[in-house]
Amino acid sequence: MLVAYMCAVRRSSQNCLNYQAGRASLQRLLGNIFRRPLTSSDVRLPVAGERVTPVFFKAPAYGEKVAIIDHSGRHSYSSLYNSSRGLAGRISQSLACHSRDLQGARVSFLCANDASYTVAQWATWMCGGTAVPLYTKLPPAELEYVISDSQSSLLLAGQPYINTLEPLAQKLGLPCVELPAVSCLDSLYTPELHDQPVETLSGWGERPAMIVYTSGTTGRPKGVLHTHSSLQAMIRGLVSEWAWNREDVILHTLPLHHVHGIVNKLLCSLWVGATCTMLPEFSPQKVWEHLLSSKAPAVTVFMAVPTIYSKLIQYYDQHFPQPSVQDFIRAVCKERIRLMVSGSASLPLPVLQRWSVITGHVLLERYGMTEIGMALSNPLNGPRIPGAVGMPLPEMEVRIVMTNTTNTTIAESNSKETRVKPGLEGREGELMARGPSVFQKYWNRPQETADSFTGDGWFKTGDTAVYKDGVYWILGRTSVDIIKSGGYKISALDVERHLLAHPSIADVAVIGARDATWGQKVIAVVQLHKGKTLALPELKAWAREHMAPYTIPAGLITVEEMPRNQMGKVNKEGLLGQFFPRYTSLRV
């Protein structure tokens, strides 16, 4: 495989020139493939003072530029736009909505990682609906929960998920619209639509845009409602901070039911007129092939969760042992790729260090949540501090508050300045966030929504953080990652970072089990490297040389594979329930 890459790289410069010429030719074709050209008049332009519009409003301006590359081929902005128009009509017809404005009615859709996802999303927005993306690997019972909890009015089934959704639609009494195969999405745009004006909807800002369900690592998944205004704020912040541009090409390997995959990778790309190459699912081999391929368009941006980077490193070690090949890989990654990002879970320091050696890239770590989008980021240009999550993105504010009766603010920052209360430097507390990207509410959970905000509008993230060395650090979820043992407050994430340096440990999750003497005791759940063994006395002896005494694990549990979800997160409450069932109902 690498032989082909190394030969192809010699042709990369010429291919790049050919690709630029080809793109220019495609742009000149805009307006010739339809009986009338696509122009901005196809979409109702915002009136004075109205600044919020969905991403599909930008599609006509990008015309025949390639928006998405998937397993079926290439899809232009024009084709996605027109297919979405056709599907929007079918949605309105199925719901007998003659006004073509669903007034926020929920539309749940189950689509593969391909262009059908974008068509389903855009079509829902075009007819005034609220998009509810479903995860393709959820069992039917969990799909039913999301569909029912969101009070969806209609289901959209991409290929090949009609057999999954149709029984649920019948059970719940909902219409279900099947999308054509992704290679046939153009069939949605029928001749009668050609001369019809695009339906005009107004007041996009406060219209509901999508309901994204939390990962459920600390309880039952909740529906997080974002408006078009908060969604656009997320996009604009990342586009500005990470310098997105229309020449970018991002390789997409993540699920499309979380903010990371939906906003950071897909909508940011489509917002600026860039190209998103979508893989059906993550494959280390396929990712390396795309990162190293000289075929246009070459990947310039890559984002993933830490688990993916770990698996890419494992594949690299197994398949690329030759020094000349390793030099080639590093050179290609440094030359072609401008940005590599890690998020959705804590990035182990050994992974960051090894990835830097392999590719020449120091992974950009950032912090965000379903409820707020991205709030903190290391700089695009400038030093990135391993383990830290940087400073606030544009228009975002964060603060750390002592969780006591006084609710004293320790530190507060925006993208331009930071204020720290004298005498409290380096103290930890709960991270709070405020800004235009913050969600509107938890769907049908008014009390939980109210409890999640302070009286002056700050969202309580539930994460413990500290401001030190001029940046913010996340210590973990207050509920499961802060272990109170013998009067100490121990960050499980910090303990994990130390333990990952042990030569026998491949992966680790640290949990706090209830203890009559200490309050809680530190337990390390570890996945060992193949062929390695590890006993608690050996681990303790090693830890005494590397860790503070009160952080050393009091217990050791080995597992064949760490149970991480699709976003790389570990359900620590689940681990406590599995290994310490007597104490799962007890809280410290």
C-alpha cells in the first residue's frame, strides 16, 4: 500500500495543479447544467438586521463545487440543495402541511455517513422542522426512546435503514419516508420543482434547529434543543478560530448524532464551501489511505476522538515499521495537513506524544459539550499545552466557581482577557459557560433546564476545572471523576494520565468505589498491552515512584477491552455498577 503512496507523492504537485484547473472548469459550468442558473434569488435573502440562516442558504453560491465525497461518488452543493428541496416537499406532503412550514415539528432521521444525511438535515430545515439525528448502531428500543421522547412527527430512513425504522413507525403511528440510494439522491428533484420558487421562511434565529441527545454516560440521554442561532454561533466560532476556508478538505470518520461529528466536522465544512470526505465507518486502514493519498482533493483537516488516534497508532506500528516509510508518512502529514484536532474525551499524553512523532502534528485539544458546542480551544497558531484545553472561543465566556455556599468566582475569561480572584489562583471549581452557542433547553425537562443555569444565565457544565499557567484544564466530571478519599479531592483524569505511562497499560479508567474508612478509594480498571500481566503490588510499587501517595490505586481490575462508547467515553457509573453493585445507589 505504501509503495503506491510513495510513488504517487511524486505526482502530487502536478495533480494539485490539475485539480485547481478542474475546479475552475466546474465553477464555469455553474448555470449550464440546469435550464435556469442557480442564484441567490433561489433562497430568500435575509432582511436588514436578520443575520441567522441555515447552512443550506449558502449552497447556491458554491454551485458545482464538491461538497461531499462518499462511497457513491461526489456530490456538489447544487445537487445537495436540489435534492433537499425535493425531500422537503415530500416531508410536507406526508404531514399534510400545505403551508410548507412545520413550525418546529420534529423529524427523526436515520442515515449512513454519506450525502443522504445532509439531504435529510437540510430538507427538514427547509420545511421548518427540527432535525433529530439518530445513531445507526442504537438498538430498536433506544431508537424508540429517542423518537418518542422527542415527540417526532415523521421518520426519514436512509438506505439501508427502512427495515429498522418501518416497524417503529408502525408501532408509534408515524409516517416513514424512505430516501433513495445515495447514488440516486438526484431523483428527489423532480421536474415540477424546477419552476417553483423556494418556500420562504422567516425568523430563523429562534427557530428550533435540532435536538441532539446526550451520550448518557451519567444517566438517561436527554434531548438538547439548539436553535438556528445557537447552531450558527457554534459554526462561526470554529470557522473563525480554526481558520476554515473553502479550499479545506476534511476526512470525516465520526458518527453523526453528536456535536463533534455534526458541527465541528460537517457543518463547518459546508458553511465555508469546503469538501467533506465521508467514510461509512472508522477503519484505520482507510484513514491512513486517505491521509497519505496523492489523489485530489487531498485531506487538509482531520478531527477524531482519542480512541481513534490510539487505533491509528496501533495500525501504524503493525504495518509501517520501515524507517523510510515512517519518514514519508511524517513528511506527507506535515506538508498537506494543516490541522489535527482531538476531542470528546480526555487525550492521554502518550497518545499525543506518539502522534506528534509519527505525523509532526501536536494535536489541538479543545473542550465542548452537547449543550454549549465548543467553548475552549488551544490556539491554531502558537504553543499548545498538553492536557490543557486552552482559552475561550470568540463570543464565549467561561468561569470557575467554588462549589460552596458562597459560589465564589475563582477565574473568569473571554477570548480577550481573564480575571482571577486574588488568593484563589490555581483553585479548582465547577466550570460554567455563557454565550450565543448555549442550548435553549432540555426537551420536555423544564426543571432540569432550570437547575442547569445560574440566576444570571451561566450554564453549569458539571465539570471540575482549574485555571493555571494561563489556560484552562478539565479535571473531570464532578459526579464521577472527582474522587474524595481521606480528605483529598483526586482527579480521576490526572490519575489516568499517570497510569498510562506504565509500560503494561494500554488503556485505563479510574473510578471511586465507596469505602467505609476513606470515603472513596481509587480503583484502576485497566486494559493491558497484549502479552503483558500486572498485579496490584507491582502497580503500587511503580506508582510510588511516579505519583502522589494519596492518588495511588487501592484496587486493580483488568478487562479484555475498555468499554468505550462511540465517542470514546467510558460510562464510569456503569463500571461501578458492574464491579461494585452494592454501592451503585450510594453517593459520596
